[in-house]
Amino acid sequence: MLPTELSPLTELALNLRWCWHLPTQDLFRGIDPELWDSVRHDPVAMLSALAPEDLERLAGDAGFVARVQEAGAELQRYLTEPRWYHQAAEAAGEAGQEGQAEGFPEAIAYFSPEFGITAALPQYSGGLGILAGDHLKSASDLGVPIVGLGLFYKSGYFRQRLNADGWQQESYPVLDPDDLPLSMLREEDGTPAVVSLVMPGGGHLDAYVWRAQVGRVPLLLLDSDVETNEPSKRDLTDRLYGGGGDQRLQQEMLLGIGGVRALRLWSRLSGAAVPSVYHTNEGHAGFQGIERISELVGDGLGFDEALRAVRASTVFTTHTPVPAGIDRFGVNQIQLHFGGQAELPGVPVDRLLALGAESYAGGDPGVFNMAVMGLRLGQRANGVSQLHGEVSRGMFNGLWPGFDDAEVPIGSITNGVHAGTWVDRKVQSLAREFLGDAAFGPDPWPRAGQVPADRIWATKRELRQQLVDNARNRLRKSLRHRGSTAAELGWVDDVLDPDALTIGFARRVPTYKRLTLMLRDPERLAKILLDPDRPVQLVIAGKAHPADDTGKKLIQEMVRFTDDPEFRRRIVFLPNYDIAMAQRLYPGCDVWLNNPLRPFEACGTSGMKAALNGALNLSILDGWWDEWFDGQNGWAIPTADGVEDPERRDDLEASALYDLLENSVVPTFYERDEQGVPTRWLEMITHTLSTLGPKVMADRMVRDYTQDLYLPAARAGWAVSREDFAGARSLAGYVQRLQAEWPKVRVDHVEAEGVGDTPQLGETVTVRAYVALGDLAPDDVQVQVAFGRASEDDELADVETSALEFTESYEGGRHRFDGHLRLSRTGSLGWTVRVLPAHPLLSSVAELGLVANP
Ligand SMILES: *Cc1c(COP(=O)(O)O)cnc(C)c1O
């Protein structure tokens, strides 16, 4: 129990805002710096490590008590003051647009299978989790009312060590929620609140709900370790991405279905608003939509009406173009878990199966695809960089047959990173010194040029030194574990050099990331590393999935290379890549290397974090780098796209990487002025900070999500649900009619006047289209003329469309639509007339995947 004078410390430790608020960290460190290091900078552990007499002494220290009180008051201000979201809502309200104010939801649910918030809460494996953590943090900073939903993994993800052979070994530390910044959701009488799911055969799965508080954002985590569960179910949430088959499916049922139930509990017990938008990250949480359909059917809607209502308020984000990253279950598994006694009320298993069916050319009829279900349950969908959006439109175009890829309704919002978490404290104080106290307010980046170059350079050296010290410690520990004695490890004190060009490479180790590409030509690499005047050093880290022996082989190959006495001072592999390592690693690097097989890196975020700490990126033009490389902020490794033979492609791309290092990266880094400062290099850093800085911020990302997806989804959800779901009923009825009549819809005949052989700019063409609509009315559809550049294979590119107007009806469901088309370009033009659905509650003409062409 804390003395009352110190009571704010409890909330300061439990609210994870401390992990991006340096003054709070300093407050805890100040109590006892050594103890702080020994508890790995974890405030909860710090508080429990303090003895009662320590606390009494602190309570008697008036200065300390005052600082605690001030910090507590500051946190309360942060948690309650109006922020960006409230200002935006107010501005929209003042604009007086009807329906606008309702478009600012009071709560938005954000589902993810993992959350990477701090090393002290290890509930993540890699990019997806870290991104989710950064999303919550920025939502908190901006005041966007998100509530996170996930699972609590008692053993988290594994800890990585290496054996003597360099083979990855996994261990699973057991986490005790009582030692973590978590509190259990309880009923009013104090008993734990429980979420319960029906399992095949009539059994049940119970779960507790833990709440972490991430600044203003609550994060609810479901935990299956409940006594009322049979033993195999108690372990269900033991490991992140653990087990396969049914275990994975049941984890996802708990995340999706249990997640919605946890939200309802949370609203009931805390009075929190019921979310009006549901954002699901990757397919894993897709069953949230099924549970919500079931709820609405319980309220009296039909399945189709409920589906329309759920879609309107759901946002789906796809995070990977790698097929192995997409969950697919057997149809039989789904039948077992959602059929018979296990059926969700109102959700016949056949309807569920249809939502996840790969019902397109090349699809597997035996498979239930979670990403496909995600797209069918979300009226709005996006990829995580422009390139990934484009790749996703191509990948999922089978769901919108008849539409060009460009019209597939999957947009993109490029990922970002949370600056407060990822910008090193030394960089932050440098910014504060030259850009003022507000430096860490909204946008210091464009003014990065005001920081003197020599100071940036001196800071980079400190950051490199910090990394070198950290790497030596980690390496020493690892080598001890691998069997070396302390006496053999004297050389480790000379590993890495704080003045050498430092290149970092750390990521998970799926094949497409090509961990070992740099080893393609070992002699050439050795020459680069060992250059006596212009040395280069590589710091490498990464975990392979426990079941991925191919990845483990790559790690072993890398570790063996780093073991070689000739190179070991210039290249190190550090085991157990995690947030704590990442926070040292990115700032200490001069260059961040990324060489995935294009276009499999959906976005990538580590390079953004490195960039914010004054590193330059050296990367394949994939993910975010494809979008934001500008020729001055780093280097693009040319890709050998289209080279079929993967070996040859790797050779070509590795060789391009060495070329860049030898001819540009290394010379630029070592070209110094009289003061020893690399002028050109620093120009590139300043340019990177000032132009890339604002773009890569998670604040920008969360604002984009809010404006482009959350607010439209909230408005759409409101539009379908008001007046007892009149909109959902109308839309469902419309879709049913449309689907029944669509086989009869066709373009019978088109007349055009004024199109010569060589169309001229500004010419007007008159178009008259005769269409058959069956029993549909003319205003059930839109008739469009689409025109664009005609390509050789008769496809249209750069398509523009213009709607024709209904003019006249004839017998037998035939109608005429007319319009004029002003040509806005010349050249080889093609055009066509098509019939599309038209309903005010559809988000795009492509939404239903229905189109009739001549
Ligand atoms: C940022 C980060 C990642 C993701 O980086 P990518 O560039 O997407 O590979 C993975 N792990 C940790 C610990 C990170 O901090």
C-alpha cells in the first residue's frame, strides 16, 4: 500500500502513458537509478520492489512528494483535456452540416491479435503488434476515442536465444498478470467478469477480461486461463500465434466473438459508450462481425439486414500480401465450431461459410478465408501503403468480378510510427534545445534545419556509442549462453566502433525479407566491412517463427558468418529482437537496410523509426519506401522485378546493394570537412527529418484513419441504423431485388454521335444507351459511359466515367439513357457503357461486385 502522499504513483505506473512520457520515467528512475535498471525500466515492477521503509522515506521527502503530485495532476490533464478530435468535432459542428456531429463517434473498437506497447507488456511478435500499439498511443494523444480489443497471452511470444551451433531456441516466460500493468474487469460485487462462448459438443469457453490503460485508451485483453475451463481451454490463449488448426480458430473466435462481448461488459460496468465503428486488423478478428450480426438478429433484424448494418460500421485493414500471412481454416472446422449446438443464434452456418468462401477463380472450395470474410464484412477496407493498396486490389479482385483492379474498393493508408515512443531521448532533448519546448508538440520536423549540423553529428556519435555498449553486453550474454567462458570473450570489448558507419537490419525472418541477401557474395561484403580507412559495421537481429525451420536456417547461416574471427568485430547478430532492443538499435544506426522481395513488404515501419532518429534508409522500393523515397533521403536498391529465377534475382539485387554501398553510401559518410563533419550526409539527415518526419508519424496515420474511414463508417452506420434500422432494411431489400434481377440486366445497344476516327480534345460526343433492367426501375441503377486510353489488350486505362440520364422507358423493362461526353484528352480512346447499382447507402458503385457491360 502506498502512503497517501504518494498515491498518484499507482496510476502513473499503471497507465502506460509512462512509456512515451519521459518525465514520468524520470520520476521513477529518480527514486533509485540502479533499482530502475534492474527492473528493466518497468514502473509496476519498480513499485513492488520498493520496501515499506523506502516508501516511508519518500513520503517524508517534501520535494519528491511535490513532484509526484504535479506528475499526477499533469496525467489527469492529459487524460481529460480536449484534444485534436474534440476540436475537429467542434469545428464540424460549427460548420452546421446536418448529420456531421453524429458522424463523430463516442467510441471506436480496434481489434488486433497483438499489441506491442512496451517491453514491459510483451504481447506482440512483430510489425502488426507494434503498429497496433502505436495506433493506440497516437489515438490517445489525439483524443480519438478508441477502445482496443485483444487477447492476453500468458507466455506472450517467445524469447529467443541461440545454441552453440547458432540455432534458434525458444523459451516462454510465464507472465503473471498481477505483475503487469493490468486490472481485471469485475462485476459490481467484485467477482471477476466473465465472457463465455459455446464450443463444439456443447462445451464452453470462459475468459476473463484484463484492462490495460494506454493513456486515454482502454485496451481489453481476453484471457482463457479460468478455472471453469477444461485444461486444454485454459491454455488456449497461452501463446501468441501458438498451435495451429483448432487452437488458432478458437483463439480467433475468442478475439472476435469474445471481444464484442467484452465490449458489452465494459460498457455495462464502466458506463463507457458503445462503439459505433469496428476496425479489424487483418482477418484474425473477423468473427466480431458475426457476433454483431447475431446481436442484431436477436433485436429483430433479418440476417441480410443485420449484415448490411454491420458492414456499414466496419473497417477492415489488410496487412500483408503474403499468402501465408492470411488465415484460412477448413470448411469442416467452421462447420464443427459454428454448426449444430455451437451455432451462433441467427447465424446459420451456411451463411457464415458463404462469407469466407473463396468463390472466385483459383479459390479453394474446401477453405474458409478470414481475409475474404473481412472484406465481405467491412464496407470500407484498406491496405497499409499505396503500393500495398494496389497489390491488394489485384490480389482480391476476384471478389469484384467485372471491375478493373483500379476500381476494387480497397484504399490505402500508409502506416506511421509513434514519435514519443521511438525518438530517442537524446534526439528529443536536442530538438527541445533548438526548436523550443514545443519541439515535441505537433510538428517540429519541418524546422529540423535549425539544429546545427555539428550538434546532430555529435548526437549521432553518442547514439552509436549507446548502441555499441548495448550490443557488446547482449553479445557477451549470448556467447556465454552458447558455451564460451568469460576468459575467451575479451575480444567482445572491441566489437563495433562508435565512429564507424553503422548499418542496421532487424526484422522477423520470413523468407521474403531475405535476412541473408547481404551474404550473397561474402568476399565482397568482407571487403566493405574490413576497409581499414572506411570501416562499415552491421548490427543484425531477428526472430524466426518457432515452426519455421527455413527461417532458423537463415539465422544460423548469419550467426555462423558473425562467428568468424575475421569479421566478428564488424558484424554482430543480437538475439531476442524486441521493443527494448529496437529503441537502442534504430537511433544507433546511420543506415537502415531493408531488402525484401518486392512487393511482399506491405509497408514496413522500422525504417521510419530509424529515420526519425537521423538514419538514412537503404531499401528496396517496397512498402512505404516506394512511396516516399525522393532521391535525397536515402537510397533505393534497384529491384530485378520480372526476373523469374529467384537465385538470379537475388544475385542481381545483392550486387546492386553492394554497388550502392561501395559507390555512394560509404563515400558520402566518410567525406568530411575540416571539422570532421560529413556535410553531405548531414544534409541528407536534415532533409529526411524535415520532409519525411511529418509523414511517418502515427499521428498522421490516425488522423487519416479518422477522417477517411472512421468518420465515414460512423455516418454510414448511423444512416443504416436510425429509425429502427430503416436504412439497413431498405438496403437489404434493394440488394436482394438487385441480385434476383441482375441476370436480366444488360446493355442492349449504344449509339454515339460525334466520335470521329481521331477524337479531338474538347469535342463533345452524344451517347444514347438502350438497356434492359428486368423488373428494376431506372433509378435502381446508374448507367455510365466509361472512357479511357485503349490499351493493346482492349482494356481501358486511366478510366473516367460520366453518368447518363434516364430519358425514356419502353415495354419489356427496356429503357433509354442519354448523355454528353466532353473529351478531355486525345489519342487512342476507348469507351464503353455499363450498368451499375445505385443506392445512397452504397459506398461505391463497385461495392456489390455487380456490373453489366455490353
Ligand atoms: C518496428 C518493429 C517491427 C516492425 O518492423 P518492420 O519494418 O515492419 O519489419 C518489428 N519488431 C519490432 C521490435 C519493432 O520495433
